[in-house]
Amino acid sequence: MSNDKPLISVIMPVKNNKRFFPKAVESVLNQNFEDWELVIVEGFSDDGTSDLADEYAETDKRIRVFHEDEWIYESLNIGISRCSGEYVTFLNSDDLFMQGALKKAAEYIKEYGVDLFLFAVKTVTCDAEQRVLSDDSEDVIAFMPNEFVLNGNLECRSNWATILRIGLLNNQLNVYKKSVIKDLRFRNDIFGADYYFNLEMLPRMKSIAYYPECLYRFNAYKDVPGMNASVGKYYPYLHIMHNDFYYKSIEIFATHGCLNEDVLRLLRRKRIAEFEGELVAYTSDSCKLSLEQRLYELFAYTADLFEIFLIENAFKDYENKVLSVSYSLISFLNEDAGKMTTVCNGIKAIFEADEGGEADINAIFAMVRDYYNPAHIGVTVCNKLLE
């Protein structure tokens, strides 16, 4: 470290991850750059992770450990408040820095003095030994193959939409100037707090650089229990969280004079893509809702986004997707649908007709007119039957 103040602080939250935690730490220790500190925020693990973290701190003075029993995002807040680096970045305890990651960040920092350094993140599907099964790095780089350096509010804000479009706001795996973000906090009530944090961070950045190489390896573990816990999982707040993202994005862009029809189209399409993830979540083993509750939310939330679907000419497509997911749930759960019975009967009638049976037109019409179907899902089928 230079003058006891490192250039880059790496913050790593960890709890009960003795299996992969050492590999994440080693990916920092093995960097070909030394002016860093590693701040480990450890959550009172009971599998030996806590002792292991302390051992790392004893053997390398650049590693500091704080034992705090908090969820991941509050752990990041703690790390930011207690780190001493000029810049801050983050590393999940089951992921890896690529060799040269910190050196490349330091080069951009020293040459351009940027407030924010962005880079590509590759997702590696791997097994329990972190052996690579698939790697999306070529696709990630192809999406944005060109380096850029932005200076000044006008140039930065003119490129916010590009930064959003290529997914650079989707996670906290960036390098931030600490003085710019030190009073910002990650929300600790949603799993997508990194995106919300980045939205609030963006207007503060007066200089931004992007390097088109994968410096971070996000590990998507296949058939490893307990890993990638939030991927595809049902959360009661999922739809509301995505709405928060959508309206917060509009607010940020509008407040700073960057909102136009192209940006609105980008945000609408992003919201629609998020809704597709919501549909998948209702089929997850983590969703413990009854059939009645699942159908109610599916149909209510489709209506909530009805205007967005219409503007983007996507209603028919998502009408079919909602019907398909609903029919799968009806078939799999085989439960009483309660107040969604009329809707349930209409869905069955649609798919029984598709399978060669005679269409129960009355059941389908009743579903379309039902109080609990405010978006009138199934109306496309009705129109075809009336032709």
C-alpha cells in the first residue's frame, strides 16, 4: 500500500461459504497488482468460514475482517464505510477476479482519473469444482466491443442509455471512486439493490471509462445446492421491485434532462423482459403460493403492465405466455382455484381446444369477462373463435 492508503479496496461479504470463499480470496491475492486492500465482512459463519477469514487477515496485512451478521447489501454498506481505499469495488465470495483485473482498473484510474470504471463481466456455468461448463465471454464482448472514456456531465449523461442498454448497471461489480459514493447506501430489503444503487450513483459520475474485456467471472453453479440462490427464485416483492426500478429510471433520466422516446422504449422493453422472469418465478420450487394466489398475481400483474405491453405491441405475446404458465401451474398443482375458478376453467378450455377437443366457448368468454382478469387475457382466443 502507498502511504497506508490503498488505491483500491475490494469488499467481500461472506457467510457459510468455506467451500468457495478461499478461491475468491486467492483470486485477489494472485493479482499482478499490489496496491489494494481486501475488506471481508463476515456474517458469523458456523462452517469455519469465520476462522478462515481471520487466518487470512493474520497472514496478510492488506486483508481486514469485520464480523457483522448482516445480509449481503448491508454488508456492502459496512464495507464501504470502513474501507480506506481511494476506489471501491466488490467481489462475491463464490466468484473470481480474472488475472490483471485490478491492474487494468488502476491503469484507467491513473491515466484518466475517472469516477467510475466499468468492464465486462462473464457468466461461467461451472460445476462444484468451478470447472467451466460454458462461458459467455465472447457474446458479452460482442455486445459492446469498444472502449470508451467519458468526461463531463454532458458527455456522461448523453451515454447513460448506452450504459443501461449493455447491462453495465445490472450489478455492483464496478470500480467506484469512494468520495463520490461514500454517502450512498445499498437498499437491504431487495435482492436487486445493486441496480437501484447504480441508478442513484449515475448522476454523481462526472467521468466514466469502459474496458471491453471480462475482468470478473460470475460463477453460475450447476447442480450445486445453495448456490446462486436468487436466480429464478420467487420473492413476494419481485413485481414491485421491478416497478420501482422502472419508475426510478424514468425519474433519474427525466430529472437530468436525458429522457426521450428512445430511452422510454429501452426502459419499457427492459420492464417487459423483467416480467418474463417473474413468470418463471411462479414455477419455481421456491414459490409456496397456492394455485389461487399464483393465478391472482399473474393476472393482476399482467394488467398492471397492460399499457406498456400495448405501446410495445407485446400484449398478444405475453397473453400467450401468461396462459401457458398458468396452464402448467394448473396441471402441476392440481388444486382448487378458489376465486380464480372461472379463470382456471377458461384456461383449461383454451388448452383442451388446442389439443383437439371441442372449445368450451362459454368458459373462455366467462374468463375474459371475469373480475379477476382485468387485462382480459384470452380475448385474442375469443376473437379467433368469433371469426
